[in-house]
Amino acid sequence: MPHPPFDPSRAVTFDLAKGQVHLDGAPHRVLVPSEALAKLVASASAETRREFARALGEPLGRRLASRLGDPKTATLQAVVEHLGGELALLGLGALSLERWGRALVFVVDGSPFGKEGDELLAATLEAALAEATGRGPRCVVLDRTEARVRLLVVSETSAEKVRAWLEAGTSFGDVLARLHEVNGPRGEA
């Protein structure tokens, strides 16, 4: 079943008389400089950062599910288009997807937080995917260049392996090859 394209029109509204910003009808949004938010997030504990990412990602996942119905039946292209649109509305960058065999790699260009925000970005995407699908995927930072981050979407078990390989200095291409070897041609990342 074809899904409608992501439509950002009227997604963000400003009620200047009340001094409020709304995202998709939800009240109480705040526009803040990314540098100030990055400093606040960096000073928080790891658990507080994860809670903050969940607070960003879960509503994103609910909006995704409401637009696509059951995201598990939607095309991958539709999911990425809508997820990317939602991420862009939050001002967190432009999302695209790379396929490396069976591996799904989200690519985010232009995140306002740079490398310091990769953990927040990964946890936000995890929360959105979990809320939309009812599953618990993990997003592992696979590669980082100046303005681009690659996040591998995997299971918890595979996430642990991938992190260990990356910490040992394995290149992201070799990590993906190893992941395919471990999981086999029909295995699930």
C-alpha cells in the first residue's frame, strides 16, 4: 500500500499572541540555540541524556506510526522519508539511508551538535524506532566525518559486538563485513 509523502506544511506553528510554538499541534515547544542545548546535555548524567533522547524520540515515533499506520508494513523508503522529515522538524539534521548488504545505516548530515551530539542523535532515533515499531533496535555510531555521522541499526546483541570491534580499531567497512559473516546471509543484524 503506497504511503503519502511526508508533508511538513503547518507542522510548526507560532502563536505569537500567547508566545507559544507548536509542533504538529502539540503545545509547549521551545526554540533554543543549539550551542546552549549542547552544553546542557553534555553536563547531564548518562541516564538523564538517555531520558532526554527518549523524550525527543518517542513523540517522533508516535507521529511516524500515526502517519504510516504499522511502520513494519511500510516501505523502507516511506519510513526513512517520514523519519527524516520528523528529524528535520526537530532541527537535528537531514536523514538518509545507506544499505550495506542486509545492514541498514542511517546517515545524518548537518546535525547542529556535531560529534558531541552523536550519542543524543543515536538515542533519539532508537526511541523513535522503538515507539513506532514496538521493537528495541540500537543505533551505533559507525563512522563520523566533519558534518556526517553514520549510525548502524542493529539488535542489542549485535550492538555489543559492533561497539567492541569499533573500540578495537576495526574500520566501519570491516565491521559491516564481520557482522554479515557472524549473522550469515539470512541472519538479522
